[in-house]
Amino acid sequence: MPRPIHSPRPPRYDSALALRELAAADPKLGKLIARAGPFTLRVASAQSPFEALVESIVYQQLHGKAAATIHRRLLESFGPTVAAELSAPSIAASSRWVGSHPTPQQILDCPTPQLRAAGLSANKTLALRDLAAKTIDRTVPTLARIRRMSDEAIIEHLTQVRGIGVWTVHMMLIFRLGRPDVLPTSDYGVRKGFALTFGKLKPADKVTPLDLPTPEEMERRAKKWAPWRSIASWYLWRACDLASGSLTPRPGD
């Protein structure tokens, strides 16, 4: 039987306090917050780290709709599934499939043609096998354990899995675990939002590598954002939405 669907929920931290402190610490960021409007990030924390990373591996380097189809086919190959809408503001909204999810041992035991038939590449098939093995040997922690770990320890553990880099773990920390102080300096949207907010980049400009800040530049400014760098990052994504016209500035801004 499919597991019950757990709707995404607001993070457990005090986002109202975070917005007040960010605006006070960095007035330019405060102006962006005022223009972009309410903080609406939602956390999908019911997934285990194994399930979340299976999804992350499937979605790598694919458009949302194609990845959702492959993810659905993968899960359906192990049993019936049901659809749920999850909201992850850093990526395009799409249907995510939950329900009968394979266990790590099932991923290891199933024939390779089953995984390839779902649409997985050879590299992603190997990555899923490695994820399964590292979940069984406890390199990938359980949900109960990962909630007690520091951000740094989580990054150290999860980046040992084939195909899982720091960016993927940062997204998991922000959107799955609801950690408040993560700065994904390698994320293109966060870098572009930083350049739009604090640099010379204008909304109509064609972005070049020289327009984008280095990690060191971002980290220097972001010192004043601690311990709320996840919230600041979310608003840098919103800066890109404002520039593209997909988000309307609040009246008066």
C-alpha cells in the first residue's frame, strides 16, 4: 500500500525573526525582501535521505517534466505510486511521486535493465547502486540521525556517494531538512541574484561569467546574514524572478 502523503510545511525556524534581522543587517537585502514579498519556502521533510537522494540523482541535468516521468517510472517498477505536488522554490514546480518506494536492498538486487527501462542513464544507474550500498552501510544516515547532525557533517557523509556533490546536499539542507544557514555559492541562480542585488548586473543585461560573483565575494558579504543565509539565498532566487518578470514587485517598490 502507498504511504500517506505528507504535505510540505513551513520550516521550523522563525522566518519573521530572520527577515527582521536580515533587513537590519543588510539594508540592500532588506530592499529585495520588501520587493519580493512574503517568505513562502516549504520543506518536504517526510522523505528519508535515501528517498530524497534517489530523486536528486534522477533529476540531475534534466528538465523537470522529463525527470518527473523517469522518477515515476522508476517507482512504478517497484509497485503502485500516487502523485503529490511538492513546492521547491529553487527548481521548477513539478509533480513528485511518492508511495511504494524501493528499499536500498531492492535497488541493489533489481536487474540493471529494470533501471535502464525507466529511463536512467548508465551513470545514474551506477549512482543509485552506490547510494543504496552507502545507505545500507550507514554512510548515508537515517532521517532520525541526519536531523541531529551538523550541516558540515551531512555534507561530508553525503558527498561520498557517487554523483552527489555539495550543491545537491545544499539543496537537501535547505528544502528537505529546513536548515536556516546554508549559502549555496555554486548555485547559478543565487550567484545571478547576488549580482542583480549587489553588483552592476541589470535585469535586461546578458549575463557573462565576469558578471557573477566568486564564492569568496559572496561569503564575505554573507557573514552579516548569519544565521539566516538560507533565507537570504531564497530571496536571491527571487531576485532572478523579479528580473525575468515571473514575480511582480510588491506595490510601492
